Amino acid sequence: MKGVPRLFRSLLYTLRGGFLIRPLVIAVLLGIAGAVLSEAEEAIPAIGAWLPATLFPSRQDPQVAQAILSGIATSIMTVVSIVFAILLMTLTLASTQFSPRILVSFVRDRTTQWTLGVFLGTFSYCMAALPAARSLPHPFVPVATVTGAMLLALVCVGWLIFFINHISRAISVNHIVDRIARETELIIDGFMPDPRAPLMRSKSVELLHGGKDAVPVLNQLSGYIRYLDISQLFQRAKDYRIQVRVERRVGHFVPAGVALLTASPSERITAERSERLLAAFDIGPTRTMQQDVEFGVIQIVDIALRAISPAVNDPSTAISCIDQLSRILIRWLSRALPASYFYSPPHVLRLAVPWISLDGLLDTAFEQIRHYSAGDVAVSLRLLRAFADIASTTDQLEVHRNLLERAQRVIAGSTGRLPQTDLARLQQRLAPLESRVSMNA
């Protein structure tokens, strides 16, 4: 039971991001509303008496109410089939044209979830209200309930138009990349909430190696680290009076039987305590965007690489991806780095956790694009602009030098593959970054 909070968070994230929870809740609530309203209308006839006769003139004929409810239910299910067909076509198109890893953003789209919920809820409403419209033992027509069904049908018509417009925008590559970038920024805001102080400097953190009496805690389930409950792991380390070193960071794949943690002293590590330490990790078959900033970057990079491949040859899409990647890196640089070392009491290290460094994030974001776009002057120019934009948002000299070195590699990789006129344009784009570094040196 020690891992229940982490399991609950993982389950909530998974279900909230799929086509199950939100559509199911909406369908159940509207179904209950149809049943309750029809029952209340039969018990209190005055509920339907206040409705104008023009909305539902056939108040004495239950067959008319049955026909309306059954017709709406049948039509709605037909529309639901169309919606599912459109959705599957969109998912297939996005997977094949952009990247299979971006499907998670489509599945988590709230508009699509609400669309399925509204249509299924209208069907549930009609089916729940249909038994109330009867001729025996005495005729009864749920006027208010049927009127509600007709209003829901009108809402579904409008919602279908809205959904088609939304899908037409959702498959636009600029919209896709922007949505991934916004989700990635939310992750940064979540686990890096504090703004970076003006004098704060980036530094790569090397975690301490375990001592001679350290014992590895082996992973029991192959998969990706999707979430790490730091507070729970830190509390365990304090309770057991041990030092814990996390060997793999969030987003890494860890095979079963490989050390996930290193703990010391070894005499305090029992099998039961090892299981409780491992309970702080959520490991699954795919990466998620709970704490994994790099996963959001990888999705955008995948789209850019496919766009600049010879089979597609779409540099404009790659340029849009580079713009969004620079946006993510600027947000990262504006925040204080997450804590890697946790002490209790002061000066007694209890937990060491690795996070991706700025250098690692820059490698993930730009190195592959730089390598495969060496012969494309437009993409290379935009890379240099991205480096200049990132440098303009920080006064850290080491970051400026890092970006300058990467910009110089862009030009070096393009040398011999681009004409001299294009190389001169690249050198001109590099000049502001070089002057910035020379002034701050």
C-alpha cells in the first residue's frame, strides 16, 4: 500500500489522457439526467406544464415521444461512427506523416474527448428517457425530457461542425508543434517553478558515486521511468537513515535486473525496504509528459527530421520546429534548475537525483537537425537565429560560449556543401553571437 499515491497519480494521468474517463463521465451523467428528469416529470406533472405548446404540441401521444427519442438516439450513433472514423483517420495521418510519438497529444486533446462525451451522453439520455414514454397502464409523455433531448440534438449538430473545424486545425503541423511546445513548457513550470536569479549560473551536476558499502537496488520491471515521487523517496531515505542515489533519470529506459538505485549502508537495505524504495518510481512501456521535458523536445525533433528528409523535403516545417525548440530552451533557461541533492539533517546527504542538463537538452534539440540539414541554407540560418535568440535571454557567459560553439559547428558542417554566397550569409548571421561573446568575455 506504500505505492498507492504514486499509482493513483499514474492511473489518473493515464485515464485523463485517453478516450475513457471524460467521455464516460459525460455519458453517465447525461444518462442519469435523462432517467431522473423523466421520473421526476411523472411524479410532478407541473414540470412539463410550463413548457410552451409550440415546443412539443403532441402532449397526449406517447408514440410521438418514442419516435423522437429513438430517432435522436439512432442518428446520434450514426454520427458517433462518423466521428470515430474522422478521429482514426487523423491519428493515422499524424502517425505516418509526422511521428508516432505525437499521438499522445492527440489522445489528450480535450475537445475530442468532449465531442465523444457529448454525443455518447445524448444517446444515453435518450435511451434512459425512452422507457418513460409509454401507453400502458396509462399514457404518459415526458414533455420536458423530450424537449431536452431535442435541445441536445441541436447542440450535437453545432458541436459536430465545431469538431470538424477543430480537426482541420489540429492536423496542421504548426498547430501540432505549438501544442507540444505548450505542454513541454507546462512541464518546465511544474518541476522548475522558481525563476532563475540574475546571478545564478548553470552548472552540470555530477551525482556522487555510492561508497564501498553501497548496494544496488535492481529494477523489477523493464520500461521507461515516467515519474519519480521525490518526496516519497526522500522520506524513505530519512526513515531508513540511508543514502540513496538514483542511477537513471526520468525518461530513461531501465531493463529488469539493472540497478535503478544505489543505497548505503548495505546492512540497512532489506528486501522489503528495496521494494518500498522502488515504489517511488512509475515505470511503463512508453514515455509520458509528466516530468520528462526531453520527451516533448524529442517529439518536435522527430517532426523536423522527417520534414528535412529527402522523401519529404519540407524545410518550412523544420523551421517551425526550430522556432518552437528555441521557445522551450528559453523557458528552461529562465527557471532555476531542480534540486539534485536532498539533505536531512543539514550536511547529511540522503538523496541524489539526476536531471537532464542544459547541454544535454541542447544536444537533443539541435544536434540531429544540425547534422541532417547541413545542405539546407534556410534551416541552417534558422538554427543560427535560434542560438542568437536563446543567447539574448541570458547573461551567462558559459551558455553564450556553448551556443557559439554549436553555431560554429553549423557553419563547419555546411562548408563544402553550400556555395560561398550561402556560407557568407551564415557567417553574417553568426556575427552578432560572436560579438556578444567577445563583449562578455
